[in-house]
Amino acid sequence: MKTESTFKYVLRLSLTLLIITGVVAGLLAGVNAITAPRIAAAKAEKTTKALSAVIPDADTAKQMEGFSDESGIVTAVYTSDSAYAVQVAPNGFDNAITMMVGVDKEGKVLGISVISHTETAGLGAVAAAQNAKGEAFRGQFVGQGGQLAVTKDGGTIDALTGATITSRAVTTGVNAAIACVANLG
């Protein structure tokens, strides 16, 4: 009985692994090609809903092209006749919290809509919840302007119980939106 040399054995295993990974990579690329348009459409729909939630004339809002932000928190700016909608992505407890902040021409917050997050369920996720607690938390910002902070930091925003990091992140995002509108003039 002839035994296979170590070189041939390693080569055979390597080629087998290469073929398997090539097939799997091709399958993943195919799935991505199929799902990418659906994901983009869902993201666009979430953005449109967020715009409608934070500014009254969202149907006339246009995205400002070529906008850049030094902080890296502001990702997009939409303008309408009466207000601005600023998309921000501050870092929360787990990852970035993508949200839309409506700011009027005088720099006062009109509303906040969370587009996506990965915060802890029951704690930080309350900031985005469509219930009384979530709406009460986000409602604290409406009508506010200037530099905001949570009460633990000497401000007026009551942090969510057990979710101070998330509360600070939302406040940071709102502050970035207010500053962005102030810079726009």
C-alpha cells in the first residue's frame, strides 16, 4: 500500500479548501446582489419616514450636496422652506445611533427620529421606542437650542434609567445637529 507524501496531502487539502471557499464566496456575492436593492430601498424608506417625523414640510426637503462635517457625527443635511433635517450618527453604548434631528431656522429642535441602533433592549433601546417612555425622552429635546447636556453632566436632559451612555450619545447627536444648522447660517 502506497502512502501519499506530506506535500501532496497538504496540496490536496489546500486545493479542496480553496474550491470550497471560492464556491461560498460566489454564493455570498450572489445573495448580496439580490438583496442589495431591497436593503437600499428599506433604508431610503426609513430616511423618508424620519424626515416626515422631524420637519413639517418634509415632502419639499432636498438633500444638501457636498456637505462635510468636522465632527464626523453629521452624515447628511436636508433643507426645506421652514427647517433643516440633520442626519447624525453619534456612538452609543454598542455602536452608532443613526437618527434624524429636525431643527428650525432659529436653531430650535423640532423633533428626533431614530433610524437605526443596536442599543441594549430595555435600556438604551428605549431612546428609539415608539412608546410613552421613548417619546418622553425624545420630547425633552423639542424646543431646545444651544448646547444641551444630561442632568448628570449639569444639563437639563433627564437620562434614561440605566442608559446614561445612550442618553449622552443622543444629546451629542442633537448638539451636532444644532451646531450644523448654526454653521449653515
